[in-house]
Amino acid sequence: MNTQTVSLTIGAVAKRVGVAIDTIRYYEREGLLPEPLRRASGYRSYGEDAVAQLRFIRRAKDLGFTLEEIRELLALSADRQRGVKAVKQRAQKRLAAIEQRIAELQRVRDGLAQLVASCPGHGKPEECPILRALSSEEAPE
């Protein structure tokens, strides 16, 4: 069956994919999703290919890809010669950025845990190690 023969409203597509209608319109404006056909009434008409593309976008966003990176992935997915290699490179780059962010968050967590452990939870505010660290000119370690 041709994927374009199915005619879905924007509401039906949004429900199937689990996104807001405004999100679909936004992706259209950003060029991530092609402009749909219009019915005689002027309403948008989508095929199964739009549902598949929206699922792709949503899953890529869930993995931390930016909209610009998703745009590149969509273009690469159509590139029969270089697509897979380039997609893997983009995914490796995203993974490295996520690992860097995790390391940064672990450092922040460790510093905050140290401050929490050193605070007795009572006494004068000026003696609170957490407040002192936040007020200090030096960045906490």
C-alpha cells in the first residue's frame, strides 16, 4: 500500500505519535517535516510517512539530538552512499557530549553532597557551609 494513500488529520497524527498539534506545525515551519497536502476544506492531510518521520524526530529528541542534528540525520538517512557512516559519526558525537555532561553533573553532585554533609542543619546562617560556599567569590570544588 502506498503510504500517501492514507489520509490522516493533524489531530490523528498527533495522537498516534504522542506529540502536540503545535509541535507538528512547528516541525513543518522548521523544515523537519514536509508541508502536508491540503484537503479541499484546507485542512492538512497526512500519510503514514509523516507518522514515521515524526516518530523518528521524537526518538532522536529523546536521545538528546538537537533539531539541527535531527535535520542532518533526516538528510543522511536518504543518502545511500554516505548515510550510515555519517549517522554513526553524529551519534558518536552526541554520545561524547552526553558523557561529558554526565561527568559534569557527577562533579556538581559530589560538590553538593560534600556541602550537605558538612552542614549541621542548625545554627546561624552565616555559619552555614552551604550559604558560605554560595556567597564565596571562589567557585566551590
